[in-house]
Amino acid sequence: MRILGGLGDVAAWLGRYLWSGWAGLAGLCCVLAAWQVGHEVYGSFILPSPLETLAALVALMQEPAFLAAARETAWRAFAGFGLAVGLGTLAGAVAGYSFAAMRLMRPVVTFILGVPPIAWIVLALIWFGPTGGSAVVTVAVASLPVSFAGALEGVATRDRALDAMARSFGAGWWLRFRTVTLPHLVSYLFPAWTTTAGSAWKVTVMAELLANAGGIGGELAIARSLFDIPRVMAIVVAVVLFALATEYGLIQPVRDRLEAWRKAGQPWGVRP
Amino acid sequence: MRLALDHIGHGFLGRPVIEDLSLSLAAGEIAALVGPSGSGKTTILQIAADLIEPLSGRVRRHYRRHAVVFQEPRLLPWMTACDNIAYGLRASGTPLRARREAAERRARDVGLAPEDLAKYPAEMSGGMRQRAAVARALAVDPDVIFFDEPFTAVDVGLKRSLQDLVVAAAQREHFAALFVTHDLAEAARIAHRVIVLSAETLGIGTEIPIATPMAERTDRAVFETVEAWSRDPRLAELFDGDRDGQP
């Protein structure tokens, strides 16, 4: 009975999740329509039509070489994302707890934030040479401030009244962190992580293209030099799809699970 | 004797709030702490509950454990009523099954329906939330409970039923309680002793025992007690609204 109830919950959640996808799909269709108009005005050489691009995309997905390049890029983006999120969140949380640490770290983060990602690629190229390492480091450094700022705000704005309540029951710091600070922190971290995941793909491709380090960026450079415009468009669409898949296949489901309690206060059918 | 505060002094930013204050709480006793605003009622409660360290003096505690009921319910919004009520037990390492059972029993004690246990605080009314906060305090089987103006924000009828609930629980389970309130009728209804703070002397102005048994504290009796206090010169500071805590 209990297992059945649990399955029902999962099915209901999945239904709601997929249903909310329709709204997104409608928006995408508008973009596709505008794209088609652009194609009809400028012609195939400047802007291949969505259908041509789709055909190129299907062909692309069947090339073992491209899939290997995509795997390479995914691995680099993921490593950079992990580093940025891990270090950024940790440092941000420490800064949120300690006023002194915040005063020390904030200017550093402002500095890092001010350096454009393209400059990091140049520096990483000098330091690491044209390898995957440059891409990973560029992603990590360029995305770190976002996680840092999110974690800092989250910890700094934790509810001290709830913390005092937990202390009054003799809760230790670890329990207080897990039950009082972390659930609040999560609502600050997810927007930061979503941004980081999106920029991880973009920055990795950019770094690969400039560093000539293979991966999707390398494929893009080759397609550009061959003036294979449908292929360029297909690669761009593929990167967008990968980024979307990361967000809606990985990050949003985790968020929905962790923030189920927020739905409790909302009237039926209202979704943020 | 459960709790004793010896020669406590405290202040904020160099401004003293309490000086050389001593009070004690006997087992099973409910003491109401009243005083004009700014006289340090909540500060004393926080010192007694070990939430802040006093600048001078010491606190002696002769009990296993205490609980605090705050002015706001302070429920964790991401936990169901059941998990909120069991929070104190979780902090003390009670196994999950025992926590659930205690939460269900305490929810019954404070008048929450079994189906309310699965609700998040956002789905509960103000009264239900404060009931859950009281249940959370009772759930740890405390020897002393600190109440910090807990029923200020609830309506008259609900306030009465929550007060009755606290009195009944205290008689059943023999915990001692320090009950901060600014409502003299509330003090007259629930306390064995009223401790009156003075903003002038930065300490206890006077203490008034209430001998009337709990069962005989009808609305009329409570009203007459408060009426008699309003003529009592020792309580004049409480009725002088113009001062508003400014010395």
C-alpha cells in the first residue's frame, strides 16, 4: 500500500513536470518560426533553415567522432562545473558564517568576476598549454564567483531565530546546519548552479575553440573553416540541447525534490 | 529548586538592562515574569534558557533538560508538523520510530488532528502553528519550560484554550515554567507566583504569590485579581503607560 502510494506520488510529480514542459515547448516554437523567417529572407548560406539544421543535427549525432568530441566536452564542462560549484559554495558558506572571511574574500571575488572569461582562456593557455586542462580551469574560475555569491547570501540571510530555536533544544552545529541553514541555502544555490551549468558548456566550447583542444569547440572550428554552415548551426543547437538537458534532466528534478515543501504554501496549479 | 539565577547583570552596547538580579524556580512551579517594556523580561528568559551568556552572575540548573516556546512559533518551514514536533527529540538522538510516536501523542495532547501531522507550516493556521510549537516543547519531556510571550499573537478564545492546555500539562507532568508575559490576566490565570520587574531599579520590583487553586480561577476571579493589582502601589509602574521603558 505504502509502495503504491509512493509510486503514485512519483507519477503525479512526473506528470506535473512534463506538463510544465509544454509551456517551454510553445516558447521554443516561436523561436523556430522567427528562425524560419530569417532563413527565407537571407537564404541558406547565411542562415540554414531549421529543417536543414535538423537534418545536419541528425547526421551529426550518428558520427562516432562527434559523439567522442561531445563526451570529451561534457567531461570537461562537468569537471569545471564541479570545481566551480564545490570551491565556490564552500568558500561562500565560510564567508557567510565569518564576517572576517567575508571581508577578505569579497574583493577577491569581485576581482575574479571583473576579468572576462576570454582573458582567463588566454592565461590558462599560457599556463596549461592547448589541453583540456585550460578549458576546465577557465570554466572553474569564470563560474566560481556565482556559486560563491549564492552561498554567501544564503548563509548570511539564514534565519537566526530558527537557529536559536534549534540551539534551545541542544542541537549541535551539524544538525543545525543540515536542518536550519542548508534548506534555506539551497534556494540561493540552485539559481547559481543553473547559471554555472549553462556557462560551463558555453565556456568549455569557447576555450576548446580558442585552444584548439578538440571537443565540440574543435568540431566547430573545423566546420567553420570548411564553411559548412548547416553543420555549424547543428553544433550550436547540439550544445544548447546539452545545456538544456543538464538543467532540466539533472538540476531541476533535484531541486523539485529538495524544495517540495514550497509547493505546500502555493494554491493549486500555481507554479513559479 | 530547579533553576536559580544568582546576581545576574546584563546590558546591550554599554546600556545596562538588568543589574544584580536573583530569582529561583521550584519544581512544578509556574512563575510569571511581568514588567514594563524594556525591563529585560526576554533577556532574563534567554539567559535562563542558555541562549545568551550574562555579563555577570551565574545560572544554576538542577534539571535534565529544558524547552523554550517562543513568541513566534519558529517552526521549520521545510518540515512537516510531525517532524517539527519531533525536532527536539531528533536533537537528542531519539530513534525515528520513538520520535514519531512521541510526536503523535503530543499532537493529540495539544489538540492537533492526526491528519495535521503531515502538513507543512505554510498549510497550518496561526493557532495550529503555536499548538505545534507547544507540542514540540512538551515532546522532549522537559523539567523546565521557558515561555516567551507565546500567546500574544493569537485571538482571545484560542489564547484561553492554550493557557488551559499549559496549566493542565504542568499539573500532569510536573514541569516548572518561567512564563514571560505582558498580559496580567494571563499571569493571574496560569501562575503560582508573579515576578514583577522594574525598569527603574533594573531588577525585581516585587513578587506576588497567587494562592487561588488553578481550578478556581474563573474569568471572574482572574478579573478581580487584576483589578486588585491595578490599585496595588507595588505594581504602579506596570500601569503607567507614559513611561514606556524610558528611565
